[in-house]
Amino acid sequence: MKSEEIYDVLVDKFGESILGIDSELAGDPSIQIAPTAISDVCQFLADTDTLAFDSLMCLSGIDLGVKEEVLSVVYHLHSMKNHHNVVLKTSVPKTDAHIPTVSHIWKTADWHERETYDLYGILFDGHADLRRILLPDDWEGYPLRKDYQEPDFYRGMRVPY
Amino acid sequence: MSDFFSDGFFKNINLQDSSNWATDFVQDVIIPRLPEAVAGHFSVELGTVIVMLVCAGIFVAVVPLLPLVLVLAERKVAARFQNRTGPMRVGPWGTLQTLADGLKLIFKEDFIPPQGDKVLFLLAPYVIFACSFAVFAAIPFGQDILVSDFNIGIFYIMAISSVIVMGVIMAGWSSNSKWSLLGSLRSAAQIVSYEIPLGLSILTIVMLVGSLSMREIVASQDGGIFTWIIFRSPFTFIAFFIFFISAIAEVNRTPFDLPEAESEIVAGFHTEYSGMRFALFFIAEYANMFAVSAIGVTLFLGGWQGVLPGYDFLGGLPGFVIKTLGLVFLMMWLRWTLPRLRVDQLMNLCWKYFIPISFFNILGTGIWGLIFKEDDVWSIGISCAIIYIALISAYAIAGRNLARRPEPQPS
Amino acid sequence: MESTQQTESKIIELKPFTDEMVVNMGPQHPSTHGVLRLELRLDGEIVREAIPHIGYLHRCFEKHSENLSYPQIIPFTDRMDYVAAMNQNWGFCLAVEKLLEMDETKDFAVPERAEYLRVLICELNRIASHLLSFGTYGMDIGAFTPFLYAFRDRERLLLLFEKVCGARLTYNYIRIGGVSEIIPLEPGSIAEQNYLDEIEGFLDYFEPKIDEYNDLLTSNSIFSERTMGVAVMPAEMAISYGATGPNLRGSGVDWDLRRDEPYSIYDRFDFDVPIAKDIPELGAVLGDCWSRYKVRMDEMKESVKIVRQILAEGLPDGPVMADLKAVRPPKGEIYFRSEAPRGELGFYIVSDGTPKPVRVKGRSPCFSALSALQELSRGLMVADIIAIIGSIDIVMGEVDR
């Protein structure tokens, strides 16, 4: 199935929660989803036989710039059964970044969500074990946010550059 | 009560043979050469003790050279298996490499874990070292090259080599390291388990020969290669392999090197040791390896007896050493070829296969002894024929199984 | 999980209780393949829980990438999976090229010669990577010798790579729009012929060696005892955990991006995709450590096959670099995945039309596969943990990025 067809299916099912499809830019078209609905949409995509998205290829956070007020999370899904792909995108405000987890649908989302939390500070509600994964547990700030300032000191040690 | 002390605790065990060579040496060689004034007051007992101490000194000085050679040999053998040259820089063809390594280890910091049990930590390498060297006292290297001929020689060896596990546990416990503890407990479980098939396979020999004395065991194999115990009966043939595999497990070498499995528990019980103490473990390991091979040769492969009756071919001290080094080489060969077993598989092998087979062996040896009252051409001929047929059929069955084994083909 | 354990202990009242021992395996450990730290909760030798802690080799690839132009990022991809750096270069370049919409219809397509060189080099790199995996796996299980055999053969491959790009480990060879021209390989020149002959010589030498290694290690009974039936990962679990490449095929899923989503010129070559199977006669269970290992051994043969086809065809004439003035992708985003030796290597790139990306995410196959370790290792033994880590073949540089 093409992304547009999947978009139609999702609109039929979820209506208002599906915000639109972004197919003008270069690259893959992505379906915009409201953050509150993402878990349900993913569950639907995974469970429906005609869609059967059984694998989450990639889950990544995006921060488009200092001036942007939202953080985005992108889900690249793939179906091993039906051999089709879809890109889901959802945006949350930087000040209150909460997104329902999808780690109960695809187990690989567990670590990917931890990584996104670690680097962007997006909180995945319902995640069983949301800890920092790449950075030390006591790291302050979320380095991949565009407004991140490199700390001068880490545990009293001067960071040399 | 006084009788009890004068006779010793164990009356039947003669730790010092009545014809002690050291006493003879003092009486026959030293005293006649002394000035008469001294000779009259010279006590034979004191002389014996002095002579024994000197011998022990020579022994302790010479035997560590053995690991020195064996470590180099191991590295060279490994290198050849792996298409390398091994150490080549220190001395001609790298022959002084181990010496250099030893020197380096002596000068290294002797680190003691601050939270560990200091006394046990310091003691452990010496326990292992001492035990592995004490074993050499009962091994007959040649007709008269035997430190002490106990009448319970093989029993003594079993007992002493069991104490090694104490050292291993001491080392593991006192290091205050979890890897060390894991390694030492693995070692304890392994050595204690494999002691049983080892002891049972030795028992078959004791039954056959009727003596625990190493000298007598060797003496009973004086009729050339076919009177070596390994060929005496089909059961001793099996016993040899059980003995050899158990011995590899006893000295913690691949495929049974779990106590020091590098890829799993870092270095096992000697993880925290450095410098000379580490070297002691190392020396002890190689000394042990040589010792169990020497015991194997003594028990099964004729000891210092030659291949042909009446000729000295592969006999005497050189023959003994060659045979022993052959077994040592076999151990090295296995080490550089085989992967390592897992703990449960190791225990399975011991308890489910080796021990039942060993019991069967003992039964078989008893029956064999009833049928053939004494070793003659008949019994040895029948034994060799059975071994030959068994080997051929095992080869055929294994070959057929291998041929039937399907090579998994993808997609 | 907790609750079921509690009810169990109520039923069996005389269950002997032993203290759990918490052991840190790593980050400095001989066989965690780098700086992986595992927090093991042991009950004697049995692992109650193995919790992986990663990040010791985190070098901020993604943060760096946001401040670099596209060609400058390529050397950073080398450092991700340093065992198969060519494939990492290629994965990134493919994603950027896709974003640039380079293809035959545009005037700046990737030249034919460059495509052949890329496949040639990357398949050789795949062999090198699998050789390392085979060698270290042998060492993890306790056999030291295969490790040195593997390194002996890998050395010849590294020399071959050195001849085209001057480096042995971090190549920076595949560039956006083609391959590096630092060491020119003129079409039809003697140098090219010698180079191809040398590769052919290596293949002739190496192909029988695979069977030798299978005899030495794969069919060794101790090795099979240690790996067969250990840590079985069923197909659904593998897909759910995002295990890809040999790990996925080891679970019996017939999926290879080179065949199923062909990129570059892989559709021109004839090769099989090795899939693990249940082999009850041997004791191998689909999805166990042995299956994953065996898939790698078989994949080396397939790579040899592909390289042989290229050698038979010969490299086409022409330039090795597209006529690309500047790498300035249009506004947009792309996720592109390619088949690296360790599985599906994806790059997610967001561009805002400037020469620097807004976001680069490397989706590393090892990262996903390693997350399955916790579930795979539950209830096994310490020695099995090592067998699992070796069989999923992780490179910490890629896990931590």
C-alpha cells in the first residue's frame, strides 16, 4: 500500500487525530498524527491484517531549530508481510513533551524511545523503564535540542572546549 | 600408648621405605670418607636429613625450569597451530622469552587487594605451588631416580593433588573479586567431580597390579610395549582415556579451563594476582600438567620401561621424559583446537558418562582378573585383539555417522 | 514476571534460597566486544537478569553531524561500525544521494564504474566483517585458533582496501556521488588489472578456507553443544526487536535488503540469501546462537559469489565520481536503509536546503539487536551470555555512535 492509501485508511478510522500528509517535500511522505493518538494509531497499524506493520525500523526525535516550538518524533514503519513502508510523524510542544509510548507494540521501541528521551527530553508516557541510555545518568540537559548549551563543568571537572 | 606413638598412627603405611637410599648413601659413601674422629660421632639420622634436604633443594631449584621450558613449548606449539612463529626476539628463536617474562613478573608490583583477606591471599599461591611440586616426590623418573618410594605412592599423589583445590578456593575467596570467586567455585566443583573418575580409573590399575607403590606399578610393566598396563586388558585401555581426560580437567586446561575461562570470567581465581604470585600460579599450572602426564605415563605407558623387553629403547629417564612430553603435547594440541565446555556440560560428562564407565571398568577388571590369573601371552593377545576390534568398529560407526551427518544447506 | 515468581515460591515452600550476586560484566571485559557493560544478577552460575548498559563509546555522531556539511560526515560514519566501515560510508552516501534525487534521469547520476567499485569493495568488507565475527565468536566459546586464522585472512582484505583508499580501518572511500579518487585506478590500466587479479587470488585462496573453518569450528561437537539450542529467538521476537541482517535470517525470516529492496546494482547479480533452518539431526533450533553464526558463514560464500561475478564482467569504463558541484539537498527528509554486514543500517536525514543537515540519525542494527539481550539471556548461564553477545555480533561503536 502506498502512503496515501494508508493515510486514507487512517483518516477513516481515526478522523481528527490524523492531521495531514506531507508529500510535497523531497523524500518520503509522512503522515502527521496528533500526539495523543499515536499509540492507538500504531496499535491499529500493527494489528490490522491489510497493513500489518510488524517492524519499527527507526524512531527518531527531531528539533528543527531554536525558533520552533515543537519537537517531533518520527516513526518509520515497515511490514515484513506486505512489504510496504509508512512514515508517521507527531509533534509535541517543547515545554510539555509527552507522547504515549509504543514500546508495548514493538519491543525495539523500548531502546529507541530511551534514546530519544535521552537526547531530546521527550517523555514517553507508559514506558516501563525510561532512563538515560547513551549519556551518564546524571547528565543535565538534552544535547540534541538546538537550544542546548554545552556545560562548562561536569561533576566539578572543567569541560575543556 | 607409647606403642601407639612408636609405631606411628598408621601402622601399615610405610612413608619411608626401609631401604632408604639416603640412609644407604650416608652409611656407605659419606661416613667412610669422613675423618675417624668425626665419623664416630656422626649420626646417620642427621646425615640422612641433611642429604634429603639437599636433594629437595636441588629439586625445588630444578623443577621450576620445567615450566620455563613448557611455557615456551606451549607458545611455540600454539604458534605453529596458528600459522605464526611465536616468540622470536629474546634469544635465538625466542628461547629466552620465558626467562624474560619471569624477570618482568618478578619486578612487577605485588598488589594485594585492600579489602581482601590478606593472609589467605598471600598463602594461596604457595599452597598450590607446594602441592604441585610435592607430587613429583613420588614419581619414578627412572630405575633409581625416585625421591621417595612410598608403598602408597599413588594414593599420596591423589591426596596431595586434591589439596590444590584448597589453594584455588583460598585465592578466589581472598581476592574479594566476584570473578575470582566464581572461578574458584567452578574450580572446586570441577576438581572434586573429576577426582572421582580419576581415582576409579587408577583403582583398576591397583587391582591389576596389586600394589599402590609407583615402583611396583612400573616394575610390573617390564615386558615391553604389550605389557604396558594400557594394553593389559580392554578395561585399562578405556581407563587410560578416562584418566587422561579427567587429568586435563584436573589441571584446568581447555576444553575444561572453566576456572580461568578468559572470555567468561576474565581470568578466574587468579584475576587479582600480579607479579611473582601470578608467576607461581603459572609455574604450578605447567608443573601440574607435567606431573599428571608423568603419572599417566607411569601408570599406563610403562613408566621408564622401554618399548622392547630387554632393550633400552624409549626407556630410562630419557624415554620417560619423551613419553611424558608426548602426553603434554597432546594436551597442548587439544587446548589450541577445542572450544570450552559449559559448566553443566562439564558436570554431565563427569557424572553421567565417566563415573558409570569407571565403575563398569572396575567390574570388568575384576572379572578379567578372575579369568586370567596372571598375565601371559594369551591374556595380552586377547586384550589387544579386543582393543583392535573395538577401535575399528568405533572408527567405522563414527565414520558412518559423520557421512550421514547432513551439511546444512541454506535456502 | 515478579508476581509469577512470587506465586511459584509459595507453591514450592522448600525451594532453597540463595543470595543473588550482582556482577558487572564490563565495560572492560575480554568478550563484551568493546565497552558494553552488563549488570548480571546471578544465582550461582545462572543469570537471573542481564541488564545492558551502553553509552561508553558515545561520540555524539548525531550532534556532530548537525554542524558538518554532508561530505564531512562520511568520516564519522567510518567510526560507527569500524569493522565494516565501507558499508557505513555507503549507507550514508546512499541516503544523501536519495535525498539529492540522483538517478539516471538527472545529469548527475552515480557513474556505473563507481557502482561496481562500491559493490566490489563493500562485499569484500562484508567478508572481512564476518571473518572477524567468526574469529571472535570462536574465541568467546574458548577456541583461540580460529581467531588467528580469521585475522590472517582479514589481513589480506585490509591490504586490498589499503590499496584503494590508503586506510586499513576507517576508509572514507565511498563518497557522495561516487568513490574516492585519491588513489586513481585508471580504467583498463595495468594497475586495475593487477588489483582485480589480486582480488581473484584472494577469492581462490579464501573459498576453500570457509569449508575448512566449518570443519574446524562449525561442526565441532563442543562448539555445537555450546551454541545449539541456546538463546532461541523466534521470528516474531526478532522482528519485534528490530533484529536485522544475519540475526533476522538466523531466525528463519527470508529477508535481505539487497534482494528484496534492491539498491545500487544488486539486482544485476545472482546470489542466494542464506536462511537458517531447524536441523533436528544436529540439534540446531531455528533462531539459536548457532543458526545466527551459521548464516554469517554462509553469507561469506554468497559475497564471494557476487565479487566473482563482478570480476567476470570486469569494471566498466568511465569516471568514478558524479559531476556534482555541491552537495546541497533540497528541503525534505529521507530514511534510507541498506544491508550492512550486521543488518539493516538506516540513515534518517532531515535537510532544510542548506549544506548542513538539520538532523542525522543513524539507525544501527546492533543497537536494536542488543536490546533483545535482556530477554534472550534470562535463566541461562554466564557462559551463555558470552555466546549470545558473540552470536548477535555487536560492534559497540555502532551501538553507541
